[in-house]
Amino acid sequence: MTGGEQGTATEVGHVSIDINGRPCECGNVGCLEQYCSAVAIHQEIVERGLVHGAESMSHQQACQALFAAAENGDANAQELVQRIGRYVGYGCVTIINAFNSRRIVIGDIVSHGGRILLDAACDVVERRVIPEVKDETTIVLSDMSPDATVTGAAAVAIEQLLSHPTLLTSRGESDESREPDEPSSTVP
Ligand SMILES: [Zn+2]
């Protein structure tokens, strides 16, 4: 896993897939997460009127309702899930070309999009990645809960600590060697 100088590397959600696309909070435009994050999907569901009462649902609830409708054969829901899948596919193409990953696990709420979403993503990869590389890459849906990101973040922190056990003690030492605080200024 690549963290980068400041730990902000591999933010695939902020890779632009459209230089004239939707503005993103990060300052870029056309970021992937503007098209296939839970927030973006929820907005799309509301705009298309695909799920009754979606306005008052959480992002997760709205996405789950969309995926359920698609599973039950709603053609409009299926069309949106396929569209989301294609955007996930564009993200996979970027990951493959940047990292030549052997296995890509699609997580968070989009992993609940099922076969319709996965097929659309794989179809994009099939057409946009050179065969020799694509054939060695597996793309699967995660079966973890949507908040697996939190678990992953905890795992990274624990791994860092186990790899560098002095992280804890060196913090303590630096605290001890620290100059005492300047006396506070006189309060009138
Ligand atoms: Zn962004």
C-alpha cells in the first residue's frame, strides 16, 4: 500500500475522469467520487425519482433501495446501477495502470451493487486495459460491511505500530525532553 509523503496517496476517488466534469470539494473537477460515491448515487436516485422517499433516507439506505430495485428487475434502477458500475470500472482501469494490481476488491456501499454493477465494471476494464495485464487482474466485490474503511484504517495504524514499536515510546521521550512551556503572560 502506497501512503505517499503526507499519507494522502492512492486517493483514487479524487482521480479525475472528466476534466470538464462536476466540481469536487478537493478543488479538482470530474473526480471519480462525484459519480459513484454513496453521496453522488443518492443524489442521482433523488434526481431520477427512482426510489420513493429517497430524499429522507440516509445515503446507505437510498443506495440499498436502488440495488434492491435493480435486483427485482426495475429497468431504470438497473440502468443507473450499470452506469455506477462503469464509473467503478474507470477507477479500476486507473488502479490497474498505476499499480498493476493482481486483485481489486470493490468495497463500501457500491459492493452491494451485485452482479449488475460488477459486470459493468469488468466490461469497462475488458475494453480499456491491455489484455496481458487485464487477464492477470481479478476484480471482486467485498463482502465486508460498508464501514470496512474504518476497519482498514485501524489495521493500518496497528500495522504501523507493530512495525515501529518505538512510535509510542519515542513520543514519550520527546515529551520528556521538550522544553517546559513558556510562562503564561501576565493577566491583568
Ligand atoms: Zn476530488
